Amino acid sequence: MQYPRHLPRLLASLALLGSLGAGSAWASTCTIVVDPSDAPAVEALKAKAAVGDACAQFNLGYVYYTRQAYPLSELWYAQAADQGVARAAFELAILYRDELLPGGDGKRLPLLEQAANQGLDLAQVELGVDYLLQGDDSQQQFIAMQWFEKAAVQGNTHAQYLLAEEYWSDDNGIQDIGSDDGLAERYVSNDDKALQWLCKAALGGYAQAQYGLSHAYSIGRGMPSNQVQRRLWLEKAAASGSQEAIAELDSSDSAWYTRAEQWLKRQTVSEEARCPDVALALEQ
């Protein structure tokens, strides 16, 4: 199944190892503490896991993942998830998503819902994307936005960006609502809210949001156009690694990271990149 055009393609290829490095409110309950190449440490971990230490079980699941021993990874992640470790449930769901284990959605979705309901922002984003993929039904979009918002308020910049994309009225937003639908009233198209969440993600350093804010300033999307701010946010996006921004700014043969350093230096002079007033007003 293809993602809707407004969703970042990177959602379809999130790396499990990369997700282990991301921050979340629940990840701190069990963190990766073992070096998979440290044999004595792994043996000590096995002893703890065998007597029911949930964090040891989570770590052992990670060790076996790094060794591509996915059935053993499944075994230990599942035991940790059964003890309430949200991150273990999420990582196990990703193994099913990436077809590294048999079971498909029948096994993946309950684990993903468990982690999302426990408050894990990564799972909330993933679950929100699932609802978007179910079709063009407005109710599915509202539920997706609800999950994105749960992650967004925890500071997940990816979720903030996705929530902003769903709020825009000019391409994929929803205009018609039922008067008795609380979700619809909360998540109906609203360009002010789109800018609010886009700015949060941009200020948090999310390159795609910075590029999106530059574009919004360029065409006056939800606000008056401002070409100075367009350029400033474009440079920030390029400095953050946005390939689209880099290509737009400079087609020279010099290395992109050299140009990024130059753009970063230019951020220290004259006008600063800022969010539009309409977005700032919603923060009051």
C-alpha cells in the first residue's frame, strides 16, 4: 500500500535501530545498557532475564535483534512487553511490520496499540500513520490526528509535522463536520493550527518542517507571504540536512555540509528566522 502523497516517505522505512535511539517519555523505563559484543555482559543479562527482570528481557531482545536472531528477539521482547515495557511492545511490532517475523498485522497491531496507549510517542506516530493508510474516510483522519497530537504534545517533532500537514485546508484538509462529532470539531481543517504545529516542529530542528515553513512563507500559506523569512527558514532547513532545501539554495559542486556551515553562519546576522504571528498567538 502506498502512503498518501503528503506523508514523508521515510515513514515507510523507519529503521529499527534508528528508532531505538529516539527519545520518548516511556523509553527511560528501560534503556539499552548492554554492548551486544560484550560476551560477559550478555551472559549476565541472560541470567537477569531468566528470573523475570523486564529491562534485562528488553535488552536481550535488542541483543538478538542486532544478531539478526529474530525469533529469539521476539521471545524476549514479548516477555518484556507482557510486563508492561512499552518500548519492547513497539520494537516487536516493528519486527512484524518489517516482515522480519511472521505474523503480520494480526500480531503487530495489538502490540502497537499497547505501546501507544501506554504513552510511547513513537508508537502513537506509527499508529496514526496506520489510520491514514486505511483510506480517505474523514473519521480515520481524525483518529490519526488524535494520535499525532498525543505524540506532538510530548515534543515529538515528527508528530508535530504530520499533525500540521493534516490541519492544512488547501489540499488534504477536511471541511465538513458533524455537529455531534467531537473529534471532527477538534480536528477540522485549521490553517492557524497547521502553522502552530509546523512552527513547533521547525523550532525543534525538524528539517522537513523548516522546509515546509519556508514554503508557507513563500506562497503565503495561511499567512501573508514574507520572502525574507522564506529564505531564512530555507537556509535553516538546508543546514539541518534537507536535500530539497540544499538543492533549492545552491546547485554548486561544493559539498553540502560546507554550504550548511555557511548558511548557519548567516543565521547569526540581521533578521532571525521566526514563526508567523498567527502561530505565536495560539501559544498565548
